[in-house]
Amino acid sequence: MRFLLLLFIVIPVIEITVLINVGQAIGAWYTVGLVLLSAFIGVNMLRYQGLSTLARAQQRMNEGQIPGNEMVEGIVLAVGGALLLTPGFVTDVIGFLCLIPFTRQRFARLLMSRFTIVAMSHRQGGAASHDTLNQRQRPGHSDTQQSGDIIDGDFRRED
């Protein structure tokens, strides 16, 4: 929570400082033009990358797989789009990084690893220890071996 508060205070101060410096260097109207141009280019890139990610997600669903990576990339794309629409050069740089496939996939992997750790800690009823996380990542190790809970059942598909 403190991190978000600090982020909402520090980022605008940095943006204002950069906008003032760029405005003094090239002029106020050129600075406004650059901000609008970056928003326009960003929205078009967002649309293209978003449709590409949606197509990959549909393809995975058609193959019977869960499009987890594509869903997280969609979140990164949404954040990038919001940052591109926010006036400023620093947020534009971060927003464009969210749209570039290589950096977007790295952000998505980082988020997924964070989600995994949080989910495991909530599942265990507290903070997950490092040993427990490593133990669950070993090949051949399943959750049922650790907890002893086995649920036996049958299912029938009714279409």
C-alpha cells in the first residue's frame, strides 16, 4: 500500500519535471504535440497488439488449453494503454515497454510468478516459505503428496 502511495506521488512529480524541461527546450506547443502524438501511436499499437493477443488466446482455447499467459499479457497491455493515455513522457516510455512483445512477455512472467507465490501463500493459510515453493516446483511432486488429501470421483459430460 505504501508503494502505491509513493508511486502516485513520485510519478507525477517526475512527469511534471520532465514536461517542464522538454517544454523549455523545444517549446510548449511542440511538447503538447509530442504528448498527443505518443498517445495516438500508442493507442494504435495497443489495438494491434491486443488483437494479436486475443487471437492467440482463442487459438489456445480452441486447442483445449487455458490461455493463462495471454490473459496476463492482456493485463499488461491494459496497464500499458492506460499509461500511454496518461500525459507525460515517463509514463509513455513505460507504456510502450508494455506494448513491445519481448518486454510485455517479461512483465507477464514476472506477474505470473508473483501471482503464483501469492496464491500459494493464501492456500497454505499464511506466508509461503521458500522451501515449500521450491518443493512444489520439483518435477513429480504433486499437492496431494504433500497434504494427503485425495478426492476420488467420477464425472460425466452432458452436452
